[in-house]
Amino acid sequence: MFDGIYFEFPKLLFIIFFFIACATLCKMRLPSIYFPHTNIFGSTSVAASKLLFFLKWTTIVMMIVAIMSPVKDEPYELEPKDGYEIALILDASESMKANGFDMNNPNLNRFDVVKNIVDDFISKRPNDNMGLVVFGAYSFIASPLTYDDNILKKILSQLQIGMVGKYTALYESLAQGVNLLKMSESKSKVAILLTDGYSTVGEDKIPLDVAIDMAKKEGVKVYPIGIGHPNEYNQNVLVKIANDTGGVAFGASSADELKDVYAKIDELEKSEIKNESFTYKNYYYFYPLFVGFLTLMLYVYLRNKRGYNR
């Protein structure tokens, strides 16, 4: 337990020399009272003096040790993760209300199907640092990058269609995904951009070329996914985003095809993400402080007790 303990202020040990000097040079002088037959009290006085001497100096030493602040460094290291840092960019516009995307569950709308598939994708990549971006008429970061898939899934489950407007700000969402990954030091940054529509004219505040340049500057590889029938989304734009950033564009007209798309992305080559090391200090000053307090109390008690007058 006490291995590796050191003192934060070791030089305070020299305080003890002041006490030694004071004990030697500043002795208290009391008037003498003479009693006959003092040999009766001799042994008691000697024993009392020794005990008081021990308690006094134990108190002094313990107090000095306490203010010297004994500490021990405890290292804590986050294990390195071997994976990607991924921004999951999801379209939550009004068009995602369409049913029939999943033939096995025709009553589910597109957004619910997407959430189920993305939830499964998150489960399969426990070593990835992932975050969520949601977009409609505007975009926002629903979850920062995290390794905690439970938190990520909980946030995903609470997303709703239309929560960011009914239109589609596609390019702004791409820029937001890049911002999510901007502070990352990982060499492997990926944005998976899912949409089922065209970028609404007049709603996108960021031009396509600007969003692509941002992704290229930050080294973000974008995998755009268009869902629904091919005429429902802009295939040319998705292909351009993929080609300019080094990714691959996909299309999925059903839930099964979308599962296959995420399975292909899941086969991405992994790369190491640096681990983080921390050090925190455990303080042990309270141990000598407690001992010193007890000996001080005992010293005061015995010093004032009848028969302990020295």
C-alpha cells in the first residue's frame, strides 16, 4: 500500500530542528517546592516523564510528517482502441416518413428502419470512436465522439423525424460531420452520410464544394448512402462526394440492401488510435495527522492529570 510514497514538501523536515533547539535552549523554569520523603515518588515521576516525553515528540514528528504531505502517484491508462473514428450522419427530414422500405416490416417508416440498422452497426464496431449528426432543414451534433455504445444507442433511439425541420440541408450536414471529426488525432476518419432526398435549394447554407474541401482538408473519407428509389436522391452528388474524399457511394432501395451496405463499410481496414495516460495522486497525510492528534490528546490528558506534573 505504501510502496512508492514520497513527500511533496520534503524540506519541511528541517522544522524538527527548531523544536530540538527550543527543547534544549528554552526550558521552562518553575519554582521549586521541597517535600520530605520524595523517594516515594521517584519511580512514578521518572515513568511519567518518559511517557510524556514520548508522546510529545511523537506528536511533533507526526505533525511534521503530515505537513510534508506524503503522496503516491497512481497511473491510469485508457487502453488503446484499434478502430476508426466515425461520424454517423442521418437524414431526419420529412421524406423519411415513407413506409415500405422494409418488406418484412412494411408499417415501419424509413427512419425507424435506418435506426435499427445503424444500431446493429454500432454494436458490431465496439472499438470505434463514434458520434451522431442529424440533419433536416439544418443539422446538429446529437452525440460527440464516444466509445460508449450504450449511450450512443440511447441517443439514437430518441431521434425523431422532423426534429430538425422537414427540408434537407445535405451539404451543411456533411460540414457538420467534418466538424465532429475535426479535433480527432486519428489517421482514420470516416463519415457515413445517409440520405433519401436531394439537397433542398435555398436551405443549404454551405455550398457542396466548400463541404467537400472541408472533408479533404481534415482527411475525412466520406461514404454517402442514398436510400429509396434511384430517382429519389441525387446520385451524381453522392458519387462526387465519395470520389473527391476517397470514399465509395452506395445506393439501397430496401432494408436488406442497406444492411449489406453497412456490412461492406464494416469491412473497413482498422487503424490504431492512441491511448491516453493519466496520473492522479493519493494523499496519505491524514494517517500521521490522525496519530499525531491522538498522541497530542493523550499528552494533554496525562500532563494535566494529578501526579504528572513534569
